[in-house]
Amino acid sequence: MSDVLTQLAQARLVPVVVLDDAADADGLAGALVDGGLPVAEVTFRTAAAPEAIRRMADRGDILIGAGTVLTPAQVDKAVDAGARYVVSPGLSRAVVERCHERGVLALPGTVTATEIQAALELGLSTVKFFPAGTSGGAPAIKGFAAVFGGLSFVPTGGVSPANLQDYLDIPAVKAVGGSWMVPQKLVAAHEFQAVTDLVSEAVALAEKLRPSV
Ligand SMILES: O=C(O)C(=O)C[C@H](O)[C@H](O)COP(=O)(O)O
């Protein structure tokens, strides 16, 4: 699990993918890899998710997670398909415990101190901060980071190139998630070069913002 966190922290960006057709999975994965970002979170908002995860994970050149995971059964479907981490909009003990039973990283969504404390009680050291944009954004994360030392955050929801620095400048922010890099319309239209261009731009911006050692 810690290896996945290390890879996510290295990437600093997690493309949040909604795929209506699993046949688009390989083309999208190739666009991400070509753009220098071999990471994706495939959301369980569509029925295509398990097969899309399988096709992308089977490539062997991209770190695949599952998003919008709401139940332990979906954890099993995601992990059986090859997902290495599981992301949820909120915090579910049942989902987190199933992730731990299956040996994969759980990234539940939290936006209050109570939810964060519940995540800590489940043994988590990194949480998703969702929906970031409407829950106080970077200032809220800074406030929580001051109280919950050692906890890391992955903000998603309203993150874009315009506010990326606000989030990545926070030491407690491991990475950010966002759909801006992988617009559904471009994917559905198989405009994979356009996706690669968006990804390359995001990678270049994140690299520019990476703290000097
Ligand atoms: O449901 C989940 O588990 C999620 O992963 C939620 C997504 O991260 C956000 O909906 C992305 O928000 P945008 O980048 O503003 O489109």
C-alpha cells in the first residue's frame, strides 16, 4: 500500500476518469502514459468501470485505482480487476476495512475534523479531501494539517490548473485528483492526442511547482 502512496506522491496528479465504454480504456491509458502521467482513477460511476480497470491494469505500465467506490462489493470488483487503490467520495468503515482485507490502499473522502478522526481511527494516514472546492479549499486543508500533524491529503473536486499551486504548495498535500486532464467528451471522441496535450501541460505545471529538495 505504501508503494502506491509513494507512486501517487511522485506523480502529484491523479486523473479522475469516467468511461462509458471499456473499449476506450486502452487508448486513454496510452494517452496518459504518452503525456508522462501513468496514473488513473477509474470511477465506478459507469458499468464500464471493472472491465476498463482490467484493460488498463493489464497493460502493466500504469498505476490504476478505482473511484466512486461505495460498497465492499465494489472494492472486490475493483481489486479483482487489478485496481491498486480505492477512492471513495465519503468515509465508509466497511469500504476501508474491505480494502485492508484485500491489501489495497483506501482513500476515503473527508471534509470535517470528525470524518478525519474517524479515518485516523481506521489506521489511515492519507485521506482524500472531497469536494475540495466547496469545502474551504486550500485554506481548510492548511487548517486541518495544523491540527492533524502527519496526515496527508489528496484534494479533489474543483481542482484545476488555475488553483493547482494553492493545493500543491501545501506540504501535507500528497497529490491532487481531477477530471480536467481527461474530459469525457475528448475521450468519447477518441481525441487521445488532445488528452495527451492536457496531461502534458498538467505534468509540466506540477513539475514547476515541485518543491526543490
Ligand atoms: O467520487 C469519487 O470517488 C471521486 O473521485 C470524485 C472526483 O474526484 C471528483 O468528482 C472530481 O472532481 P472534478 O475534478 O472537479 O471533476
